[in-house]
Amino acid sequence: MILTHEHIQLIRLLQEEFPLCERPFAALAERLGTSEARVLALTGQLQEAGMLKRISAVLYHTRVGYRVNAMVVWDVPEDRLDEAAHAVVPLKQLTHCYARTRSAAFDYNFYTMLHEHSEDDMAALIRRMEVLIHPVKYLALKTDRELKKVGMKYFIE
Amino acid sequence: MDDRDRRLLARLQEGLPLSPRPYQAIAEALGDFTEAEVIERAERLREEGLIRRMTGFFRSEALGYHSTLCAMRVDAADIDQMAALLEKIPGVTHNYLRDHAYNMWFTLTARDRAEVSRILRAIEQTGLTDGILQMDRKRSYKIHASFTLE
């Protein structure tokens, strides 16, 4: 699907605060100078094209009890990556899971972002994942400090 | 926060249907909510600082952007200055200090690979780091933050 100026204008609005009112798409339509039906159609196109994942709530996760966050990286043989992912993706405490390129300086290829309520819970979760993934080696990179966390803004250059 | 808030928060994290009255649809899905209650509770949860906001989530690669994960070594004395620099770069969306020799980890999204490289070279030119590791994504297995509240 080719992104038109209509899509781009809509993306610029959708990536900001989505209205909390009875007819939020109508509210966006008013700002864009078009119809509610047109906004719904364009949003549908963005979703069908895989560009828009979803419209949903962002929580302050530390305020809902998930105070311990870690990026745990794993060294997994390439031919076992899919199997490892399949084993751990269902875990709710795992929010992001990627295969990434290795480097000589950092010999890991499987990256998992984990969130737990306490240090003990996090340690237990990592032990459980070690059993599920069965890596050559792994490294838990605890967050010492969150310096920046913002949403990406597209098409605003 | 009561049980109705918890149920609503769980549902709101899943994604709104693309219909003219999406909060009405959520009320119907939950079964025992009205549209007005969905909107009022969501608004209150936002005011109380549990919900940051409702927003659209996009796939950067599908939009033609290039995203990567980077790591670098920064001396303790230079951390604040480097953090301030990355704060000003719009494509740097996440930046964390981690417990490792490579102690500063950040995500970078830009219009294409060339732009990503330009930004990384500019960061290196500050002299505040001895080199940036770049770990490109090969495959995404899960990108969904949804928190269950007990």
C-alpha cells in the first residue's frame, strides 16, 4: 500500500493522544477536515497494511507494580532460535523478544525484555527461562536507571 | 483501583476496535459496563497517573523507517552529558543505564540505515564514548507490553 498525504496526516494524529470520548474517530476527522467514515477507512488501511498495530492504553508500568526491569540476552544456536522463542513468548512478564545480530564484542543473539514485581521474582523468572531456552550462555542486564523513554514520532521531520 | 478498573485496564491494553464508538464496543465486550463508565473510568485512571494515554502503536519498519539497538561504554563522569545529548535526538526513544561494561543502551529509529549511521557517527564524534555497538533486529517474536494487575 502506498502511503498518501492523507495517511501521513492521520498517522501524525494517531501517534499522539487518542481521544477519550464517544466518537474519537469523528473528533480526529474534524481536525483533519474530513469525515468520520474516511478516517475509519484510512485507519483500517493502515492496520491491514501492518503499519498500525493497534490503538491502546500505555501504562506507567512501574506504577502498577512492575518495578524490576531487565534485558536478558541469550546465546542460542541459530537453528534453535524459533524453538526458544516459542517456549518463552507466552510468558506475560516477557514484553519484547527479538533475534538480533551477534558481534565479536557482544556474543548474544536472542534478546528478551522482562518485567517483574521484585528482585526475587525476577531471579526466579530468569531461572525458569534458562530451563526453557537452554542457552549456551546468557547475561542479565539489569536497568540501573531509565534515562529516556518516549514514543517514536513518525513523519514530523 | 478496584476490580472493575483492573478489568478495564486489561481490555484497554488489547486495542480498540476500529468502529465509530469503540468505547461502547469495549463496554459490550466487558459485559457489565456502560459506554459512559468506560470513558469515565479511563479518564480517572489517566488523571491518577496509571494510564499514560491512549495512542496508536506503529511498526517502524512497515512505515519504511529503520530501527536498531545500540550499546556503548560511557565513563561515569560523562554519563549526564551523554544522556543530555541523547535526550535531544528525536530518534532515540529509549535510553537505559545498565549494569555492564557497555553501560548505556539505547534504541534508535531513523528514516533509513544511512541516517542511523549518520546519527551514530555524530554521537561518536563527541568523544564521550570509545565506540557504539549496533545490534540490528533479525526477527521480532513479540512486541507487546501488556501488564496484568493482580
